[in-house]
Amino acid sequence: MQTDLTRRDLIGDLDFSKEEVETVLDVAFDLKRKRALGELHPILRDKTLAMLFFFSSTRTRGSFEAGMAQLGGHAAFIESKTTQIAHGDTPHEIGEIFGRYYDGIAIRHCDWGLGNRYINDVAKFSRSPVLNMQCEIYHPFQILADLMTIIEKKGRDLRRKKMVVSWAYAASYQKPMSVPQSLILQMPRFGLDVVLAHPPEFKLMPDIMDQAREQARKFHTGFEVVDDMEAAFKDADIIYAKSWGAMVHTADPDEGAKIIKKYEHWITDERKMALAKDDAIYMHPLPADRNIEVTDGVIDSAQSVVFDEAENRLHAQKAVMALTMR
Ligand code: CP
């Protein structure tokens, strides 16, 4: 079957089929090779992308903006607070109007219960593809970059490899649960046995858990949930440990913050990493709370692939933009 992703939105991880994700990966590796060789690739010459941010960013903004320039186009950085959205511009109007100005609309909106609905509402009225730069449910571009990185480090055949997706302690703020949710949706399709580890109060959204179990069944991979970080790390090939908030357990942010404090020992340190396989890799989407969520010794070690993950954001996003915004 020929893959045609022209004008397709990417909002949730399962919006693209496995075959379509494979095409994205093929294009991403090709664009990475072209950039390494200095081969120009102006696939989106004169095309424009709106990048609408309701929440701060380092990597997402930088990689989408650089990616559009490398593809021969332009990305406009738009912070919601500098627009008329607070004065009445609705998602309908943003979809209609930006869809006419731009060849793609990328949005980051992580507010609990609001972000995903906002992005879908814009998409309903946009004639251009809408790309989810992270909402409270999904972070699909992070996970495409993570998948690329795992393939680079562990090879294309990922069957029987154990990936731990673990909660980690961080008191700075209640972080979105979009990264672990997107990981458990996408990784089973590529053969990884996923072990999800978190304290009891840090459950993910029930609907996402059901979909992840369904993916694991469909692709004949393991999917296990445990409440013990150390037990999870044992003999793992891939450790992906990051913090997220207790939003499913409680809508009260003060109670959520109090609960987080009970689990200071959920830090990725050298002792826990030693429980994983000798050649295990450590992953984190960044930013990390250093020496709280993960020790310097782990994140700066030879096992850490965090900078490769950050780099692959660029290549994976360029691939999706090139395929959807033509
Ligand atoms: N990983 C990630 O999305 O980073 P930013 O929040 O800096 O964009």
C-alpha cells in the first residue's frame, strides 16, 4: 500500500497506522542522513507553519522552527498570550483563519481537560494539517523521536526487549502525563515489552490504559503495571523514567503536590540503573529535575541517550511536516 499522509493531522499517537509511522521513520532517517551530508532538502519551499504555544518550550519550539527552515519554509512562533485569544478568538476562528494563512498549524496546549479538546476543535475547522506539539494526553512527536533513538541504539528488531516507563519524583510542578501515555500507546506496535511503574496515586487515564492493553494484545507484546521502581528496573533494556502529576487521582493541585512528596525515593540513580542490563539505555524527554528526578551520574553517563532523543525531534518532525504539509 502506498502511504499518503498529505494534509493529515497528527494529534494522537494512533492517528497514524503502524505502516504510516514506519514511513515517517524512513523519511526521518533519510532527512537525518541528508543533513549529515549537507545535502539541501527544500521539500517545503515557501510553505509556512504556525506554532501556537499556550505553554513554554525549549526543544519543541527550537526543533520545529529549525526544521521548517531546513525544509525551505518558515515557522511563525506565536505565544497565545500575545494573540487575541484571551479577547475572544475561538478555536473555530483560529482553525479557519490560520488554516488559510499557513500550510500547517502546530499547537502546544497542556491544560488538564482543555488542551486536547482545543487542538481537535482547531483541526475541525482548519484546511491545513494540525500537529500536536503536546497536550495533556499525548506528546506524539516526542515519542517518534524516542522510537527513532531506540532503533538507533537497539536495532530494528525490538521483540523481547524490555522497556520500563516509570514515574519519577519531581516537586517542581505537576507535569503532564502525555509522555508516558504516548509511550505505552506507540511502543507495543514496534515489539517492545512495556513495564509501567508508578506509585498507586499516579495512574494514567483509564481510556489510554485500555488502548495500550489493546495495542499490546494486537501486537503480541507484554504490558505489565507495577508499583515498585526497583523491581521494574530489573533486567531492563530501556529505562524511561520521568515525573508526572496525580491528576487522575485528584483534581486538587495542593493535594497532588502533597502526594508527590511521599515518593522522594523514586529517583533514577546509579544503584537502580545497575539493576537493568549492562547495556541498558537511559531516556528522558527533558527538561529533567537534576538530582531530584535523576542523578547527574545517570543523566550524564554513557548509558544516557537524552541528547540523541532531543536531536531526533528535529528529524522526526521534519519527516511528518514534509509528508503532511506538501
Ligand atoms: N521534551 C520537550 O517537549 O521539551 P520542551 O518542553 O522543551 O519542548
